[in-house]
Amino acid sequence: MKKMIITNNNLVHDKYNEKMDTIYLEGDSYLEVLKFTRDKIHEGYKLLTHPLSGSVKPNETPFKTTAIELNKGKLDLESLQIIEESIMVANKFIKEKKTPNWNPKILDDFRIIDLYLIDGAIESMDQFY
């Protein structure tokens, strides 16, 4: 099956761009990554990672990476439900408290956390596929 990464994190893009299909949403927000992922699910992809993985809240970090896989062109209802609920949760957090205007060092830390999360997910996927 065709696996794909969707990210707004340049570290993830730089690491995986040559290894697998990667869509780099440079400058897009956390929420925009989730919405783009939802659009791909409507095209027949299914989630391989949970959109709210990790302990960093959607209003704390601007970076998000998701992994999806082509599902023979069928709409995966479970993936659709998960992404829609994740978008609602992210919206709630962001409306309650906007993401701070972090300094470059903290942004680098959030990039690294996001990279580690997807590294672990891809490692787990490779063991099962």
C-alpha cells in the first residue's frame, strides 16, 4: 500500500522526503495539517497515526505530522471519524488559548518532538508491514 506523510515540520520533511511520499505544508498551521489529512481521507486514504498523538496539546505547538495509507480508494469511516473528532478537539484548544509566539529555540524543540513521534510511528509501522 502507498504510505504518505503530511507535515508542516521541515525536519520531518528533510528526513523522509526521499524515503516515502511526503507532503510538506510549509507555513501551514497544526489545524491546516489536520484538515489536509481529512481531505486525503475523503480521497480514499486511511490514518496510520492518531492525529492527536503525543502529550503536546494542539494549542501548544505549531507542528504536526500525520501518516496515512491509500485504502484502495475506499472511504475509511473510522479514519474519517477520528480526524473529524481531532479537528474539533484542536479547534477547542486553539479557541480557548492561542498558540504562543514561541522563540526559535522552543520552536526547534517542538520540531524535534514531532520528529520523534513520527519516527516511532514509522518504526512501528515497518514492523507490521
